[in-house]
Amino acid sequence: MRYVTSTIVACALAGAVSVYAQAQEQAPAQPPAADQAPKSTLTGCVVQAKTTDGGTAYILSKAEGGKATIYVLGGSSESEWSANVNKKVEVTGPVQEPVNADKDSAPNPGVVRPPLVVVESMKVVAQSCT
């Protein structure tokens, strides 16, 4: 059952991450918001998700310490995240709220757009997420 739930969550997040990534690509060049955002310390489980364009994204699920329960992880290498999938980690870094790519229309309530945490430091706090 745990694997079914994880797969469903990963599929839902994959779509959200793809939309988020496309919004980031379409956004005009601006100074990095990470420098302006306050730093947060979050604890949660690292989950690997496939994006709709075939890429891989890493998500902090079951997050504690912030406003959301899931975050897109950024700022570290893919190998670091892949080595810590299904481990409970504590990350610190600025949190960026998602950008609505189409500002002329209302946000789609069926699309999840989790915030991005630009990880500056990470440590494993448990070898499993259970």
C-alpha cells in the first residue's frame, strides 16, 4: 500500500513540477529571488518524481517547519538527492513561492504548485521516512 501511495504522490507531483519548471523558463530574467527570501529550516522525506517532459525532480514530502507540506528541492546536485531518496532530511535555504505563468487567467485548482526551497545545507536525520 505504501508503494501505491508513493507512486500516486510522485505522479501528481511530477505534473506540478513540470508546470513549475515551465513557468520558471517562461519568466523574464530577474535577479534571483533566493537572495531576498528569508531562510527556512524544513524537515521531510526526499522523494524522486518524473516530470512530464521525462526529467527527474526531487521533492521534500511530509515537510515540517514551513507553510507547505511539499517542496521542490533545488540548489544541490542530483546525485546528492538520489543518494537520499526515502530518507528523512533537514534542509535549510530560502523558499521561493511558485509563479503563475499565465497571469491573465485564474490558477487551475487541479494543479499543485509547491514552493521551491533552494537548499544551502542538508543533513540526514533518519535513514528511513517511516
